Amino acid sequence: MIQGNGFTIKESKFDYFFGRVVSSPSNEARSRQNLQDLSKLGIDESNNGQERLMEIFETGLSASEIKRKINEYGITIIKQVEV
């Protein structure tokens, strides 16, 4: 676990963010898509990418909520955050 300022995240989540998950075809595709999306935003793991995501997560704690979606997997909260 990695402790952020006001939140905790499993270190293995960064495997999803940076394209390293290959446990199943769907997880691998999702992980690759995350990597592509972060690359488009200029977030690269080799260039302080993990630290940048931690900053974004911290900023998100106080950001305005735009939408909330509830399904069988839990609650997804969408917030407005400037990257």
C-alpha cells in the first residue's frame, strides 16, 4: 500500500495504469488502454509518472463531483480535475 495525502492505493494498481497487467485478455487490454491514455496526457512512468498520478489523486479529493454511477462493482465518482 502507498499512503497518499488523504488516501491509500494498492501499489499493484500502478501495474494497471502503466500497461503491465497480462492476467487475462480483458485485463491486459484495459491496462494497455490506461497506458495509452496516460501517454496522451504526458504522464510517463519513467518520468515521475507515479508521483504525478499521486498528485492528481490528491487534487481529486477536493475537486467538484460531476457524476456518480452505482453498479454491481461499486460506486464510481467522476470529478473535474485539471491535469
